[in-house]
Amino acid sequence: MTTPTALGTGEALTRLHELTVIDVRTPGEYAGGHLPGALNIPLDQIQRALPDIRHVADRGDVLVVCASGARSEKACRILAENNITTATLSGGTGAWAADGHDLHRPQGATRATWGMERQVRLTAGTIVLLGLLLGLLVHPAFQVLSAGIAAGLVFSALTNTCGMAAMLAKLPHNRPRAADLDNTLTQLRNR
């Protein structure tokens, strides 16, 4: 198993022309802005893309990115378990943009889906409020909803995973169209 490395935004910028950049965010997040030349392979599709990622990794360096670095680190671990050497971008596209580097958007993209973290905050907050309101207005047992979300958030922080994000990633607006993913995999094969 190989150990993934992390590149800062400055190093990634100077090496961008020689890297194959794989963005593991959802298609909606990717449409909101990504590193120049990045290809979108959502985290939950990494297993399917292993042969094509191995193909490009055998020919050059691969940089895996996401919004903040957590999903790209997970993707790098999966790839390392399959003996594919990769690097992750420290701080993700958030750090890239904060350092003043351009983000590209797909041609024809009309609207961007909210980032996964924002989707999780909205969903968790809504369920907590709903549990509290129903607990006050209907029956106190509904407060268990709020307690369940609180426990899930604590578990998420301790394990650096997020079950709610995994579930939200399965919603249609967060899923790649089959043709888009097939096109991305074809691009990897042709590098």
C-alpha cells in the first residue's frame, strides 16, 4: 500500500500542467467551480474508476481534490489500498480559491448545487428544529429526532465521516449522469 501525500496550493499550481486532477465532489459541487482541467469522479464512484485511475497514475502524478480535503483524503486511502499512488490538495478547492486561484465551471452550467457541507447543515438543522417543534407541540418523544442528529454529528466529528453526507450524495441532483461519468472515464483512458 502506498502512502498519499499532500500538496499545498502553490505547489499544485506550479505542477498543474503535469498532474491529472480528479475532483471527488458531487457533480453539483464540481459545477460550482473546480481546478482547471479537473475531472469529476464522485467519491462513491472511485471503485468503478479504479482501472482508469490506475492507467493515468502509471503515466504520471494524480492529484485528488474535494471541497476541504476530507473526501479527497478518503479517496486517496482507497486508491492507496489498491496500490495507486496519489496526492491530495491541502485544504481542497476552498484553499485553492482562498489563495486567489481561478476556479473553472463546466460550459453550460446554469446553477451550482450547494456544497455537501452546506446540504448537511441544512438537513441536520431542519431535522433538529422539526424534532424540537414536534416535541413541544405534539409529544415530547419527538425530541429523540434532535438527540439522534446531535449524536450523529458528534460521531461524524470523532470519526471524520458523515453518514448524512453519504445519504445526501445519493440524491439525484448530487449524482453524475451516466454519460458524464463514462465521458470522464474515457478521458482518463485516453491520457
